[in-house]
Amino acid sequence: MTPRRGFRCAALPAAVLVLVACTGINRSAARQPAPARLHADIVNSAFPEAHDTYNGIACASDGLVYYVLSSEKAGVAAQMYSYDPSSKAVKHLGDLTEACGEKDSQAISQGKSHVRFVESEGKLYFATHIGFYSIIDGMEKPGIPPAGMKPYPGGHFLTCDMATGKYESLAIAPGNEGIITFAMDTQRKRLYGLSWPTGQFLRYDIPKHEIKNLGPVSEQGENGKGPTFRTICRSLAVDPTDGTVYFSTSDGAIHRYHYDSEAIDTVATDSLKKDCFGLYDPTSAGHMGYNWRQTFWYGPEKAIYGVHGNSGYLFRFAPAAGQVEVLGRITSEVSQRSGMFDQFSYGYLGFAPGPDNSTIYYLTGGPVYENGRRVRGKESTAKGESKGLEDLHLVTWHIPTSRYIDHGPIFFASGQRPNYFLAQK
């Protein structure tokens, strides 16, 4: 199976959750010497049809790890689980098509949750996405329904009550589109999303039970062709002080949604189009362009910390100053020494603050060497995917001291390499 962006371990008999259970890493990881190799444990979720998982994992306040395993089959939905690190018990929490009230619809399933969970008042908020694709001109497009099936109905804004396990569908994306990007303003009770493939900006007001489509924000998104094609941003950053929502485009622009006026404009003082990020044609597929890959809001500095995907550069954007500050390359040491960008053209989603809220944990790739020679990747394609075999490295960056550490590659006890990871606290 061709590697793609996600969170899956190839060559295993069933779906697995690979936990961040790496020996030697703790709250003070940024100050520890780097071990030569890290060990990861496997938790089998017994979902044989599982494919990749994208962003859909979170450590919640009840001590459980919640996650979604995706499906690429038209009639098989993504499945949600919880894992108890104390008892090591896995619990199946539901089928996402059923959770959305579409069990008997005969429509293409809710095959993914491509977004991070947000916890608020005892509930997990998230969104669903299509997992069944057709490859047209080398690019992923919404799947053509098999005989007897209806088209994909659209992604849902969804909640799961952590105490009862009850789901509630709040709203559905217009135009049969999935929701590929999601964020929540927990103070103002608003949900935000970008739809796929056309890149509509959606917002849902919880108290008003109102969804609003503010229209396309990146040409025709990944449904476009030629000059109208743009890869859609995968991360929304919410400023909790005023409710502004920030996102990028593959041209390098930083856009912002204003909570009060609901207007969307562009930051005029700076952009993500930096020479060190590389040179990209935003009208071509197979990369994220100048989009940021993953971000989070860092309260002590009132700033967004993010990573540019393919180049692996860490940056800081402080809205008050209006400037993007490139801090350094946060890829693995072996990748930096090679002088090359990483093999995954979209970049890595495993980027999150750790338990101390001041250390960034980043799971990223690194070149593989055998007998002293580098194992090269395959030829580039128009899909966002790894171009060859990689090692998985855990990197930390301590924000107050700017200290970078590559903690080494991660392996299973068998010596097998994990293919994809997502980082959470």
C-alpha cells in the first residue's frame, strides 16, 4: 500500500494505535540527553478495515486517549475508540456514520475524522470527513458512488459526551463536502471548519444552533484545475482573547476571520512565502505550498507557533506585531545533515505542545541509511505522500530557551519502523 499522510502502521494484521510511549521522554524532555533509539508500544484496536488516521487523537481530562481509525471503503465508516493508559483497556465508542444518524442511508460512509478533538464542558467536539476517494488525474477526488450507493452526504460537526458516550450531530457541511480542517472557540462557543474539496469557510454558532457558509477562501481549493487549484490549509488557529481565527493559503497568505463582523481579510504586514521554505507552484498538486502544516496558540506570548510542512521550519506569528519569525528547522538531525527536505511533501501533523505547555513535541521523518548508503525515495507524484522509506524521529523544542533536541528514531520492540504518528500530550 502506498504510504500517505496519516497515522497507520503498515504490515500489521489489524488496525493499531501506536501510543507515544517512548522510553526516556518526560516533562523535562527538552533538557535531557538524546537516547540513540526510542521504543514505542502498540495497542491493537481490532478494526481490520482501518486505513490511515489524520489528527484524530486527543488526551482528555478524564485520563483517556480518544482516537478515530479511518476507513477508505465506501460502505465502512471510521470507528472511534478510547484507550485507558492505566488499565490498557481499549473501548469501542461507535461508528461515525451511525453517530451522524446515517446508518441506513445507503450513502458513502463517514470514513474519517481529519481533525483534532477539542474538549469543552465534558464533551469532545470534532468533525467528520470522506474517506472514499477516486483518483482522477493522479489526485484524490470525492469517490464516485458504487452501484446502489448514494453520494457522500457531507461532513458533520459532531460531539461525543465523554461520560455517556452519546453523540450529537450539530450541523452538516453544504454541497456534500467533507470537513477537513476544524477548530473551536471554547469561550465563544463557535466551531469553525474548512470544507473539502472546494475550501469553504464554515462556522457553527452553538447557542444559536446556526451554521453559516462564508464561501471559498482559496480559489476553488482541491477541486480546482490549473490556475484555480489550491491545496487547502489543514490547521486553524484561534486567538482566545478576541475570537479571531487564522488560516493560511498555499500562496503564503495569512488570512483572519473576525468574530464580531464575520469578515475575512488578509494580514498585510507579512506572509509565509519565505525563501527558506522552498519554491512552490500553488496551482500544482502533491504539496502544501506555502501553507502552514500544523499550528497551536501559545498563550504566554499571545502568538501562533507553527511548522511549514515540507521544509520543516518552525515559525512564530504574533498577530499584534504582524510578523512571521522563522525560528529554526525542527526536522530530525539526520534530515538536516542531508541538506534535503523531508520525503513527505505535505509535512507531518504530529506537532503539539507537551504536558508543560512550553515544549513542542514533533514527530517527523528522517532519511534511512543502509550499509552507509541512503535509501532513496520513489519518483514524485501528484498526491501528498511519502516518497519513500523513512525513519520516525521524536524532536522537542523548548519555547522559553529555544532548545532543540532530536531524541532519536522510534522503533517497535520487533525492530519494525512505525510509518506514521501523531503527537499529543
